[in-house]
Amino acid sequence: MTTLTAVRTALHASPSPHASSLNSLIDFAQISPLKTNTQAVIARFGPEKIDFPQKGRGLSPFDPATLPSITELRDILLQDLEQTAQDGTSQPEYFPPPSSCGESDDDDDDDAGNISEHDAAADLINHVTDADYETSGVIPHLPSSTLDALCNAGKENWDDVLFETPTTVSVLSANTPLTLQHHNESTSFSTLLTGTVVYVVWPPTPHNFTVLQDAYDAFATSSFDDTALDVSHRLEGGVTFVQSARETLRLPPFCLLRGLATTTAVLATYSIVTADTFVSMLHALPLLTSFWATETHGAAQKTAFGAALLDCLERILACEFEDEAKVRHPVAPRGPLSALLRAWDGVRHDVFGVLDAETTARMKRAWMAFLVRVVGRNCVLCGRKFMCKRNETRAHFEKTHWVGGQGEGGSEERVDSMGVE
Ligand SMILES: [Zn+2]
């Protein structure tokens, strides 16, 4: 189901205004089918095969023989919901609907007759057996230890993993739109356990980032007017497809997407972030900063992202992903460390923007420790040759590669173990 005909058929079956909107997008905005041999379409997503979205049953981590039936799935999700409530996890269980097009922006916080978030989530799960059930809300990310245990053995086993998330479940009732958004920094594997979802996915090109970032900015400054996000037709290089039950979608980091669940859908997703994608996280910071401004809990998300960024950077600078323990200047032009060194001066101001004073100071210490361990008389960032590396490194780093950062008082770093060849 990767042809345009399949997409149109699925959209024509839906009475949702989002279906007709997606249909006109596909007609007028040069969207290609996912199943394409056109190199120009594939290349826009990136040079590697893994940069292009892929879909199929072969990607599924689930063994078809042990997949739960629809009623078993419902019971598993109800159990997981109770578990999540008991654990008291901070993630919202249920989101009210994205307001549909053309509706007035009445304040609907207390809609649904004061049903609690938890009961609304349970109600939606109770209806996953009904393909045409419609309700106003979604379950975005319900942790599911049961499904995770079922599929754990079938997950991808990649090298250089920074972190991997356990399986979470999204539940969308029939005709629920996925509004235009960016995919996060992970490569995700989403298996559709029931339902049908139509997607349009765009590559993370600089042009698309600019269009989406402007849209986020407009959305935030227009008191969250949905029409500000109506910029899909300005994006380049989109591909479209239908995801059917039991198919898995592999989505690369930072792709843009829009979609519509044309029938009630349950997606089980796990995600992997590899060290190789770290630098693309840094390049996405301006987009993310605009996105956080659109989110109710944006400040907390930004803080959490800054902390995760620091953890990743510390591991890369500790040479965890290098083949050899001793790193010397110049660093071989491959892998996350080399990519970080090349990108640093261009992205550091954006990085400083998401760090607080404490994480900035820690990041500076990680850099100093790294500079100390690199073998050679040159600055590993810009190649400048030192007369006395021991004495000059810190001042040079602060003056040239840390401008704009805080943590100037970090005098506790040791510079006395400098490896000079
Ligand atoms: Zn330098």
C-alpha cells in the first residue's frame, strides 16, 4: 500500500476535512509515493539508505505468531493504563483534541463533561475494537511493559546507541489528524497493531526546517492559531503512503510529518538515538527552540533536552565511540567525535541557549578534559599550533571556541596531564 492510488483510496473513505486537505496536498504539492525509484526524491532525505523512511512487515519487532488479538490488545492496554496510573508517571495519559479546521477557538479545557483524563483514556482504549469509533482526544505515549516484553527480542540491535526508549503506545480514534510536526531526534519503529494511517513525510532539509520554524513562531505569537501551521504546501520533497495493520514504519530523525488515522489505530513504538545523529540534534536546536515556545511544558522540555544533550556530549568527548583509546590530532574524519569537532563553532551559541549555568559548567569541563587527552600540539578544533599546549589551551579555548558560554570561573579543570607527543 505504498502507491498514490492506495493513499487516495484510504483518504476518500474518510469523511474528515483533514482527508480532503491531505488529498489536495497530494494533488498540488508534488508529493511522491513512498515506493519510488526516483533518486532525487530519495536523495533529499540523505545519502544513506537508512535516511529514507521505510515501511513493511519485515521491520516489525513482533513475532506474528504471538501478536495479541484485538480484544487481547484492549485488555493489555487497560492493564498498562492502570499500571501507569499507579506508577504516577508524569506523562499526560490523554490529550484533548487538536481543534479541527474552521472551528471557533472556544476554551474547551473542561469539555467532555468533566470526565477525568484517566477515564477518557480508558474509554478510548475500550473502543479500539471499533474501527470507526470517533472521539475527541488521543493517547500519545502510554508506556506498555507488556508489549515491550513481547517485542523486545525482535528490536534492531544497532552500534553506537546513545539511548533507546522502551515501547510506548499511541491510540488514535478514527479520523484523528496528526498535525504538521517534526519527528524527534530518534529513529523510531512504529508498528500499527490495528487500524489504518495515511502519512505524508518530508525530509529534514534546511528549507523545510525554515518553513516549519517560521510556522511554529507564528503559531506561538498568534495565540496558538492552528492556521499558522498550515504550511505543508510550502514544504519540499514529501512522500506519502498508507500504513496498514501489522506494518512497521521506520522514521528517520527530524523528518517532518502529517497524517490521518482513517480508522481507529494503535501504534506500538520504540526509538533509538545513535551517536551519529548527535550533530543533527545540534543543527535542529533553532527549530526545537521555536517548537518549545508552542508547548505548554516547553520550558521543562528544553531543560530535559539540555541535560540529555550534555550527557551525550560527555560520552562523545570521552571518546566512547572511537575505535582507539588514544585520540590524536587530526581526528579521523568519521564518526560522531569528528562530526562534533567540525560542527562545534557553528552550533555552540544554539547549544548555550538550551543550557543552564550548571550544565554549561559541566560541558566546559567535558571539553577541557577532552582537549587534555588529545595527543598532539595543535588545537583539535581549529588546528592552531601551540608553542606550549599545556599553558595555552585553556585561554585559546575560552577565547576562540567558548565565546558566549558561561562557566568562566571553572578553574578546577586540570591541565596537568596534557598528552603531548
Ligand atoms: Zn582552536
